Amino acid sequence: MTEKRHAISVEVNGLRRTDEVPARLSLVDWLRDRQRLTGTHIGCEHGTCGACSVMLDGEAVRSCLMFAVQADGHRVKTVEGLCNADGTLGVLQDSFCETHAMQCGYCTPGMLIAAQALLDTVPDPTEAQIRDAIGGNLCRCTGYQQIVDAIKLAARKMGSGPNFEPT
């Protein structure tokens, strides 16, 4: 028996993408396998680690907990969408590099998405706001301080954040 497919149309990183997908295909699998956007990582597949985070209509969501059909008609931004138009690193990504906010890098895409969602709504976040925003993302390598420093630096570089002083 063939599984029924559903037509979807999703704006991904500014480009309209259409497909026919089975109802049970997760958004993370659609992004990685069908759209070849492999920056979004698959971690726990239960929504607890944050590695699969993407932005849906401007809000960070766990793409392992969504079906691709649920994204129909919506805007999705993946970590690839945080780059500059010419493909170079965006301010936030560059700040992560500058502050050594990644070690193994597995959590980095989800952390970047959580940080971008925060900076989109709170351009000058406090350290407490930053820690709260990334609190749903698990990192086993950095100890989080460099990630906090990277987000502070990005806020400053974007012209609205406090003076950055690494800890």
C-alpha cells in the first residue's frame, strides 16, 4: 500500500519550496533529506536538546516535533538562512567564531537559532535573558559562557547591545 502524499508549499530561507510529502515526515527530515539543508541537526528526536531548532514565522521551534505538512504556508529559517546574502557568515555566526562559542559544533545550529530569535525581539538582552533564551538547548562541550559572550558580542556588533567584555 502506498502512503498518501500531501502537497506543501513552504518559504525556506526566503525561497518558496514545494513538495509532496507523507503525512508523518518530520520537518527536520524534510529539511535535511528533501531540501538538502543539513545544517539543522538531529539530536534527541524528542524535542529536548534543541539541535533541530529552526525559526517558523520568526519563532524558534523544534523541527523534530513538527511534521513537514504543518509547515505548509509558513516561513522557515534554518541556520543556513543566517548567512549573509553572499554566503559569508552573518554577524551572529561570526561572533560565535570570534568567542570560540563552539567546540564539537553539534549544538551550534540550534544555539544560533535560539540566539537569533532572542536578538530579533530583544536587541539589547541582559545576560539573564540570553541564558533563558538558550536554556532549552543542550551543549555538552562549552559550559555555555562562550555562547553567552557570543550573543552579547553580536548584539553589540548589530549596534544596539551593551559594551562587550568577555568573562
